Amino acid sequence: MSLCPCGSNNDFDNCCAPLLSGQKHALTAEQLMRARYCAFAEVNIDFLGRSIHPDSRTDHDTEATRRWAANSDWLGLEIVSTEQGGEEDQQGVVEFIATFKEKGVTRRHHEKSHFTRVDGEWCFVDGDLVSPKTQVKEGPKVGRNEALSLRQWQEIQEVLWRVINLQ
């Protein structure tokens, strides 16, 4: 028994495995999102294709998806938020961050995925990438060629003196 890659802390066989095999259907948009993440981690490209909205399946590049899934180490899934997508809803949005390693570089895929029901089953419609928030640093800005104050020079001298004396 192993933990499900979706991050639910449940056993894989009792969590996403029945969805990937087709034994069960997702009850919520979030559950389908978690199963889709597991499909990438397990390189289950058939499930990824089946879980796409029928109108978008012709746009699905199976081989590119297979290469990406197989050549990545899937490190974790964080569900940031959900909007609707419950058992009684017809549409839903799931914002998530999937962390993976590709060619030795750790990456974060942050997306808002849209889901809808087709004949009672949840389907992935499309997703919008979420841009990282700009971080503004607080405090004074010191330019590259800006003169340092006497106090700043003294602090630098103290640090250098300590470094020199440690050697």
C-alpha cells in the first residue's frame, strides 16, 4: 500500500486508483483534478484523454503529454482554492500548484482549471496559468554605483575584519 500522489494522505488504491482505472467517477471537480495529477504521476495518458471535455479531445496531444509525464518527477499537488465544483454543481474551478522536476530543475505549474459535467461526469475543459505575484522589497533602494555612507563602510570593514581573522 502506498500513499496517493494527489496529496490527500489516503491510500492510492482507495483514492485515485479507482478513478484512473474507470471503476469509479469523480464526485467533485477537485476529485477529478487530483486524479488528473495522479495520471501525470502514473503516466496514465489514457485517463488524461478520457477526462478532457469531448469538444477538446481533438486538441489533446497524446505523445507530448506522455513525454512530459514520463520525463518529469511529480513532487506534489497543492489545491489552492475551489469555486463550486461540488457534488450538486454543474461547473467548477480548481486552482492548484503542481510541483515537478524536469531535467533536474524543480518547477511549479500554477493553474486555474475549469471543469464541467457532461452526462453527469466531471470533465476538464481548460486552464488558465496563474502568473506569480510581483514581490516588492521594502526598505531603501541602494543603486549599484551609489555612494555608501560612512556607517555602511564601517559595517563592511567589520565583516571583512572578522572574515580575515577567521582564516
